[in-house]
Amino acid sequence: MSRISFCLKTAFLAAVLSSAAIAQTAVTAAATRPAPAASAKDSSKASMSKQVETWTEVQWEAAKKEWAKDTTKWADCQKKWNEQKLEGRKSWPSLYTCVTN
């Protein structure tokens, strides 16, 4: 009985760890994805801006880390964000829009 329990626990742990690795890969790919073509850019940004509200904290942090590489734009957008006293997940689209424009 304990051998079966051990195998089940090991399989569960492997599944959890592999799903975490897959999720991290998806976050990295989403954060580094190139901008869409100019013709689809406006409609894509509108829908993506809405999707930002549903990102996980890990996705949000990865995106912020990527955006911070452009220090001038990042500082300007953060300043605007702080002036508006925005906070929480519902405010993420405004920062996303600022950084991606």
C-alpha cells in the first residue's frame, strides 16, 4: 500500500512541477512577444489591454521586468500611474497601454 501511495505522490509532484515550468515558459513567451502588425495593432491592443486584468502576479511581474528595460518610457509611465493613484489588478491595463504605445 505504501509503495502505491509513494508512486501516486511522486506522479502528483511531477505533474505540479511540470505545470509550473510550462506556466513560466508561457509567461516568458507572452512578455517577450513582438508587437503585432500595424493593421491589427489597435484592435489587438484593446483586447490585450482587457486581458491584462486576468494575468497572474507572475505574468505581471515578468511583463514589468521586460518593460523596465526601456528606462525612460518605463519611468514616465510609472510616474503617470502613480499620479493617478492607481493600484490593484483593475489598474494594470492603464500601465500596459502606456508602456505599449
